[in-house]
Amino acid sequence: MNRFNLISFCILICCLIIIPHERLFAQDANYWHSSFGPGGLLTPGATIVNDRDSGLYYYNPALIALHPKNSVSISTSLYQLGSYNIRDGVGAGKNLKSSGLQIIPVMVSGTIFFKGKKTIALGYSLVHDPVSNYQVTQRQDKKMNVLDDSYSPGDEDFVGQYTAHNNVSNTLASGSLGMKLNDNWAIGIIAEAQLRSQDYLEQYSSRALINSTDPQNLLPMTNVESSYQISYWNIGLQFKFGTSYENGPHHLGLLISAPRVNIKGNATITNDLIINDLHPVQGTALLLNVLGNGRQTGLPVAYKDPFSVALGYGLDLGQDEIFVTGEYFAKVGRYNIVSPQNTSFVRPSTEANNSLTNELMQFNEQRKSVTNFSIGIKHKLTPVLVGYASFRTDFNYDDNGVTVNSEFNGHHPNIATWNTYHGQFGVNVRRRKGNLHAGLLLSYGATNSFVQPLNFDTPNEDNQLQGNVHTTTAKYFSAGLLLGYIFNL
């Protein structure tokens, strides 16, 4: 039996690796974006408290010993359609959009139990979480009065272009141990290895041809270009401690997650900055020409996940079960995910501009404390069919303080800066040798205070041809079909 369990596990890992995945949309600053968490009632095992069905318990390790069994599970969001839209992202009518249809494998897990004086159960899980695949481009090409009329009278030919992407993925492999202490109590621990990778790019160019009255003169050009790209991977380890209590219709669960411990990481940063023939002070002959270029490899990576506490309560009401869960996440002070070396960036290199390396190449973040909540209900429709419905908050933790006209303080890893809300609706079909979960996953989030990266409507020399940015509206919507099967060995 255990041998078959191991073989099934290996086969499912191979399936997880070879099935391709494409786009998921920006939920990169939210702790509960994944359906595999304490608020995802439809997902097998994603609960804090006992829910009486045959789903796999992996989020709270104490639950694998409460009703032990040998089983293996694979859960897959087969189809997911998402849309991400920043209205007037780089100017009027210049929306930034990312959308698409995808197929994503997300979880494989299993449990093995041993009988004795104390029931002991072992569990494993492998979860692939494609956090974000945000990709946008936009362009402005028109006659505009960009440069001062004292040396370039009339409208200039202006071309602006913006490109950004933020690809983030997490792969989590965990091993858990649960022990049943008596008929009411169980305890457990999880060791979770996390592989996180990110590829972040933001680049833009703003160019204006300087008008000239000399027909023989090739038109000179004012040019501002910037490009910043970082790719890194990081392996970390996180421990979670859980306990579960049940007494008649009442069920309680507690999970404490320790901060993430960094093991190893590697990063590459590439940055480029060019400014040609820019008049920074109107009415003067001063010209600004800047060349900045750098590439650093083999940089160490430090990625943080904070201490958190999750508490859940479940109540049996005849044919129904109601669940309420909350999880508190502590704040994280500003830190560098990747710290560049203090080498030359701006040329010619002088003592005065060497410090610009850290300012223009560092990659950092800080997080505020948040508390998410979820509520769910299960209703027995027939002896073999159970209905599910759940709702959860997914509050944004980004606390970088980026506002209009704020001082530059480095590059940040997140695109999403708004709260999201998730709903799950589905059924569980009980079979003699297993359970089939199927349902609909819906997500929605919006904000009216998304800060434009730049604005091609108002480029001029005072703002280095980047325009005067302001806040705008951003929206996110996603709908997916989730299928999960639990096979009891």
C-alpha cells in the first residue's frame, strides 16, 4: 500500500512538471491569493479545522492524524480566465492590459498513517503557485509641444514607449507529522521548503526631435531611456505548528507559522539609463547628458515571509457545516531583497555619483500587517453529494508608500496594490475509493489610487519627458474551474 502511494506520488510530480502553464495575473502582494490556504474551502485540505469529509489535510498538520488514512490527491485548476486592466495607465486611452486563458496544475499531496498507542500520520504535498505573469506594453506617437519654444519652436515629433512584465512563481514542497493525543486533541508540524523565482522588467523611452530652421541640418533629438531588469531565485524554509480540537459539533484549529528562513539565492540585475540633449533649466544653455549602465551577477537574495497566526472554528448543524477562519500576518520592515554592489553605474564615474548605484539598482520592499477572514458553508445535498460555498478577503500588504511625486526609493517587487476578494462554489462527489471535487473560483479586486508609472500626455523637460503622473483606476477579475480527486489507498 505504501509502495503504491510512493509510485502515485512520483507519477503526479512528473505530471506537474510537464504540463505547461501560461498566464496568471498580478496578485503579487496578497497572502491569500492561492486557493490552497485556510480560506479555500473547496480545495481539498485547505482548511484549519476538521470538515468531516474525505479531503486531504495538509494546511494544518494536526488534522492528518485526526481521521487518519492512506490517500493521494491531485487538484488542478483546469481552466482559468483572467483580466487585469489599468485605465489610462500611461496616458489618456493608453490602458495597460494583461489577460488570457490558462491551464495550471497546482497541487499533489498524500498521507500515510501508522497505528500504535498513539496514532501518527505523515503527509507530503507539492504545490505550484504561479503568483503573477503580468505583461504590458504601450506607445505614444504624435506631434506634441514637448520642448521649450526658445530653441525648438512649435510641436515636436514625440515617440514614447513603455514595457513591463512581472513573472513570479512559488513551488512549495512540504513534509508534515501529525499525532493524535486523544479523542479530542491532535497536534502537528510542517516543514515547508519554498522555491521562489521572479523576473521583473520595466523599461521606457521618451524621444522628441528638436525643430530646426536649417534645411541642411539633421534634426537633433532629446532622448530619455531607462531599463531595469532583475531575475532571481531563492530557496527558503518555513515551519508551521498546528493543533486541532473537536468536541461533538464543535471544531477548533490553530496554526502558527514561523518567519521564513533563507537558505540560498542568486540574482542578476541589469540597468541602463541614457539622457541626451535635455535642457533641465529653461532659459539657459545648460544641457544634460547622462550615461548609466550596470550589470551585476551572483548577488545574494533575502526574501521574507512574516510570522502569522491562523485560527478557525467549525460548527455542525445537522446537514450543514459552517466555518469561520482568520489569519494575522505581522508587518515586515523595509529590507533589500537584492542589494547591489557599490560599483560604478553613472559614467564618467566620480565620487559624487558612485552612490547612485544603490539608489538606481536596489530591489526592496516593506509590508504592513494584515488580517484576512473567510467564511464557508457545506450542505449535504444527497448521501453522495455535498455542496460548498466560501468567501474570503485577500487584503494587500504592500507598504512601500509610493505616491504621486514621491521621492525615488528603489525598485519594488509588486504590481498589485489593492485588496482582492475570492469566492468558491462547488460540490464534492463521494465514492467508495475516493472523492471528486469540482467547482468555480471567482476573484475580483479594484482600486482608484493606482499610481501611473509615467504619463505620455504631459512630457516636458521639467519632468525629464516622463510626464506628470497621477492616480488612476486598476481592476482585476478572474474565473476558473477547479477539479480535484482524492484517491483512498
